[in-house]
Amino acid sequence: MLDVDVLKALANEKRLAILEWLRDPVRHFPPQRDGDLVDDGVCSVFIADKLGVSQPTASEHLKLLTAAGLLRARRIRQWTFYHRDEERIAEVKLMLQDGL
């Protein structure tokens, strides 16, 4: 059964955009000085810039996606990098296909 955190995370266009962008981070984000886009994830600063929102607003979106298990966070120095949890996303897709 899907939990409320997953439904809440998927119920916002900006969060869905983040998930889509992180599917192919090299295509959607510029190279980073710290951390590899694919291996380490995308810095929250780049995600905020692409969303066109403040860093605290982006952090709230990322926090919800992480709480739902759809993203994984990794700290490198003072920055937090995010990438998709493909296994969890596949699990959620199956649950959605099977119906609530």
C-alpha cells in the first residue's frame, strides 16, 4: 500500500519536475565542481536555480521527496546532493499500476 508521504510527494508539479530532471542529470544540469552528477547526484543549489525558487523552498520539496524514499541525499562538504532511488521508484510505479 502506498503511504501518505509518497502521495504527498507526487502531488506537486515542481516535485515531479525534479524527479524527471534527475532521471538524466547530465542533460538537465551543468557540470559541478564537487560531486559527479550521476554518481553523487545534483547539488540542491542547482535544483533550486532550475526550479526558479529560493533555496529554502527547494529544500522543502527535496525533503518531501527524500522522506517518501524517492530521492537519496548525500553530503559532500557543506553541500547536499540528490539522486533518484530507482528501486523505490519502480516499487511505487508497481503500486500505482496495481491501484490504490
